[in-house]
Amino acid sequence: MRPSAPNDPREIGPYRVVALLGSGGMGRVHLGLGPDGTPAAVKVVRAEYAYDPGFRERFARELDLVRRVHGLFTPRVLAADTSGRTPWLATEYVMGPSLQELVQDTGPLPEETVRFMGRAIAQALERVHASGLVHRDLKPGNVMVAGEGPQVIDFGIAHTLGDAQDGGEDRFVGTPGFMSPEAVGGEAPGPPADVFALGGVLIHALTGRGPFGDGHPSTVLYRIAHLEPDLEDVPESLRGIVSACLAKDPASRPTAAQVVRDLGGPVSPAPIASSWLPPAAAERIAGIADEYRDAVATGSRAGGRGRLGGRLLIAGAAALALTMVAGLGTWTAGQAGLIGGLPGDPEEDPGVAQREVCSPKEHLAPEFAEAAEDELTPPNTDEGMFYTNFSSDGEVLAVAGTGGLALWDWREQTEVARIETEIPARYGHPTFSPNDCLLAYASDDGAHVYHLESGEHTVYAEGFDIGSIAFTRDGGRLVVGSGDASSDSTVLLYDLETGELGTTLADGPTSVRALAVSADGSHVVAQDWLERLYLWNVESGEIIAEGTDSPALNPEAVYFVDDRNLLRPEATGARRQNFTDTSDVTRFVDEDMEEDFRVHDVEYSLEADRVYVTYVPGDYDFSKAYMKVWEYSTGKDLTAEANEGYMHEISVHPEGEVLIGVPGNGNGMWVVDATELRILDRL
């Protein structure tokens, strides 16, 4: 859970918002309280999708599917509005982590726990199949673990049995590692595919790994189609039923009802967590319950603005709401290159370029994945500076240096990919597209964009010195700021689908150091090297506001907080400015800053509700450098008297979880809690 951001709604339908549970590509999920105090996970769809009639139709259809499958071990839809200005959905709030999170945090589960869990999940599937549906994406991340038992979530890609049997689609979705052989082969998955996935879920619960190992999705899907699962660590008493669930032939697998019977028969919700879970797992759920109570109490005192610290917790139905619509984050066998040949060539597969959302850890061109180093190594050809940025999903840290780009799984501390290219020393700040399919950087010869899965490399504004780049929120355009003082056009907007130059914005700075684009794409702000700001209306192409005293920092030092407010550097800190009302200003400055110091970096986190400013002395003696932090919504100085120290080249996790930066001594990287500024890890 996290605090609600200043621009989050206070109410959604009948629900009072008290905290943020999570955010995803399609919207944000809030913890809401109904008029009677009933908690709910309330998903609000992003504005850009609310105006798409096709999206609204899918939203309503998926909502109808979820309503049909409610039972003892599936969350219930409480309320929804699919036709209002902003569609939303409220489901039961499940007070617990996903099975994937639980096993990761507390380790594999004992046999009796998994037997109870298997019976409950199979009961849920039995109801799903009896309702004429197929889940199609059962996996550990879609099984929430509450004190009463597991809850099966995410029916966003569920289909009716009639749809599946008719074979009306040529795209069959799922998640690598838990897809059935028939889905990998391109057939429409029916109920046996859900049973196959159940076998994999049970293995994960027992061992902490999938039945077909790890690796690139294409490799895992090949094993599913051709190799037997690894049952070595599965207890003998469960090996028979698990093996039967994972049979290659769908006709040889038991039904969900038979799985319930073979595991011991139907179960009722448990009275308390400790009656079926081991102590560590029960304590994990108790901790989430405490966090929930704190959120409600604090949110009530704050008028719906709960102040919560710590990790992001997407609990129960929140995860359902995050991924429910349009099957986000799912894979198709065709996109993995496994329909019509094993393995496939991503460059020959049109599905690669059409993927709606990519995983920057998995959807990688072979040449990028194979070039990864065994250890985390910044891609520098010398001792020069490197730049970092998080992927949009927060799972990968891109590191750019003079020798190219590296992608790091910062949690596991492994390098997953490397793009070898030459980047001039002061360029290369990496930027992910909103769907994480593209990675771009600005250089002295154009704006370089890589399609991470196909390996395709495109250069926009080729031959021109580029100072900064940004993607529009909908991912449809690349905004390019010229770094060439001789250029007639300051900012260029390219259509990423056609590759054509669309809009040009002129009469601004002679060269761009940093730029940002508003969420709706209607405004662009650019900062030059001479401490000036320019704000354009994109539709008219006119400059509607200008500013001064904005020191040039990094290529992402200016921000659109919302469609009316900008956050930008100033001489002693940062300034929030409402560009529709010049009197509406908040300053985040160190009034005691010594004369020979200057602002070195400004960072902002919507999710953490924080503004971070770093200060360095004129002689760059980093032993004297320091960081200050303010609460954005109130302007309150939150800087600890003795924080862990100064960092430069800071990257802020998109969900406000951590900061990653280089300490003043330049030795490695720190992973720092974004709220309390405590060092959590070192890379």
C-alpha cells in the first residue's frame, strides 16, 4: 500500500479512497471503503482508454465474465460503472499476498498446505468450467493467499467454452511456464489447459520454481511442448496427481472435479490462517492485516489521504483489477515464435511488433539477451559517467554508458540484456516507452530507438544533435528536443507507427537540455542550457508560457505533475508552478544553502509524494554534497537529520518504491527506500 497521490480522487462511486494499492498499464487501484465500511479494491481506468469505445465494450464484457464465476475461492464484484466518464470497478479486497509473493518471501510451502490450496483452487476452477468459461491464465501471480484460503483472480483473458471451441481467434494467451502444450501449439485451450496450469501452480507452491524451469519464454515454451516436467522435489504423495495434471495430452488430464476428489474432497474456508498455513506465511498475512488497519485509521484522520510507507502491496482483487481488462501482460504462443516452427524468429513474427505490453526482462531479442554480462557491469568503455532509468513496470533498470545500454533485473541483481553501441560521453540518458517495448536515448546524431524484442533499431531526426527525448503517455509519439543551436525547430513529434514527422514546435530555446510532455499529450515543456523554460500548446504550436531561473540539470529535470502544474528546478531547489495561474506556486528550497553550493538534481515521485533535490559544492567535493526531500502535497521538509548520504544520477522507481543512485564516492550503486531514505541494498 502507498499514500494516495495529490491528484488521486477522494471518492470513486460510493467508495471513499484511503490508500493506493497499485498501478498498471490500464489504470490505478485504490483501497476504498463503502458507506458501511466494507473494504474494496477499486480500479479506475486511465483517461486515454476511457475514450475508446472498443475498450469500454471489452471492459463491460470482462466484467460480466467475472460476475459469473464468484464462489468461495474467487473474489466478488461489488460495484462498477462501465459507461461513466471514467470507468471503474470495485471487487472484494483480499487481505493477503499473491502465491508468488508469499513463496518468494517465506519459502516453499509444506505438503498439507499445498494440498488444501490445491483443493480450493480446483473447486474454483470447477465453478469456472461449470459456468461455461475457461480461465486461460492460471499462475502463482493470479492466486491470492488470504487467511481463509486461496482466491483465484484475473479473468481478464477468460473466454466462454463456445468461443474457445469455435477457434474464432488466432491468438491464444497465457503466461510462459504455465501454458498448456495445446496452447503452445496454437490450439484453443479448454478446461484441460486450466488443469495443466494448476499442476504447475502446485509445483511452484511446493518448490518455489515452475515445472519447466526458467529462462527466455521461447525456451520455456519449447520445454512445455517437448519435455517432461521436473517433479524431483514434489512429495511422493502428490506426485501422481500433479503428474496427471501435467499430461501432454489434454484428454489424459483429470477434470477439476476429479482433482478436488483426488486431493481429499471439497474444503470450506479456513477459520484462521494458522489452521492451514505455516507460521511464517500466517505472519505475513497478519502483517498485511495490520497495514490495512493502519491505512483505514490514517486515511480516516487524513480525510481519505492515508499515509503509508513501505513496499507496494497489490492485494487480492487489486491484482485482478490491474490486469483484468484486455489481458495485459499476457503472452501469445504465436508471439513467442512457437506456432509454425520451433523456435520462431521474432523478426519474422508480426506479433512481436504488435504486443500491447512487453516485459523488459523476458521479451528480448536473442542478440540482446546473449550479450548480457555475468555480473552487473556498467557499459562504459572508459571511466566516464553512466545514466540510469527504470522501466515503466519498475522491474528493470536501464544503464547507459559510452559502450552501450545494459538492462538489469535490480531485484535479482542480474543483467538480462546488453545493447552494444557507441554513445558520446554526455549523451545516452535511457528512456522506456510506456509499454516497455521500446528503449530510446538521445545522441549527437539523432534519437535512437530500439525495439527490445525484435532488435529493430530506428534513428529519428537522424544526423541532428538531440538534447532530450520523451514518449507520449499513449506510446504513440516520440517527442524529440533539438540540442543543435542552428536548428529552426526546437521540438519534433514523430508518429511511432508510421515513422513520420508530425508536429514541429519552434521559436523556443536554441537548444534543449530537458523536456516533458503532459499526460494527455496537449502540452510540451522544454528547458534550455540558459536557465529558460518554454511551454507549448501542441495543437496550436504556440508558446503559451515562458520562465527563467531554471538551471539545466539532467534530461528529465522538468515534470508535468498534472495537466496544469509543472515541477522544475530553480537556483536553490525546485518550484511547482500552475501555468494557468501564475500566483499558484509552491517552492521546495533549502533556505540555508551555502553560497558556493548549487542544485545538482531534481527528482519527483508521484507515487511516493516526494520531491528530491541534491546539492553539491562548486568544487564538486562530493563528501560535502547532500540531499533534501519534501512531501510534495504539503511542502513539508522530510529530510532526516542524519540520512544515509548523497547520491547522484538518481532514478526513482515508477511506483515510488525505491531510489537507485550512485553514492558520492562513486562506488557501485545504492538501492534506497524512497520514503525513509534508508539504504536497502547495494548493486
